Amino acid sequence: MLIVEDEEMAREVLVQALEAMGFDTLAAGNGREALEVLKSNEVDLIVSDIYMPLMNGLDLLRTLRQEGSSVPVILITGFDPTDAYQIAREHGASGILVKPFRLMQLRGAIDDVFAAQTGV
């Protein structure tokens, strides 16, 4: 799993929490860093903030789809959830969480993505 979050503290909390849940995680500070990480690592899920410098989460998602990647992406936003849901759907995101969220909400979104992949 790849965590893409520009706020270092938030990124570290997500990585630690997901590793405590048993997930192997990688981290990047923006979309450009994420693309670099993905060049040498396969991931089964990306959890990405939407609004970041250099390359935001939507541009990351758009780039992945243009390159033919179907890796699921859960987007995170601290802004208007109405706009975020529409944007997420338009760009093929697998889910969206609005900050602040509880870690169990993130776990539920992750479980939903993996269940959808396996048809369970």
C-alpha cells in the first residue's frame, strides 16, 4: 500500500496505523514522489490526499489511469465533500474519505476496496 500525503505528521500517523493493522506500506509526500515510488514497487492500493504541492492526488490518479494502471485509489480531502465525491467518481477513485476521519473508517474503506476486487 502506498500512502501519499504532503503533511509529514499525517503521513507518519497513517503509515504507523496501517502497519499496526498488518499492511505493508510505502510513503510519498506528493504525486510526483508517488510515481517515482511506483516505478520500482508494486502496490495493491494507494491512499492519497487530494490537495498537495507539485502534483496533487487527482493528477496522480489521472496519470495512473492514462498509463493503464488500474490500482485502486482512495482519495482523502479536507475540503467540501460534495465536490470531492464528484471529483472522485469522475476520475475513477475507489473511495473517498473526508478529514478528519477515524482510522477505522479508513480500514473500512480499504476492506471495501479489497472486497470489491475479490467479489466477496
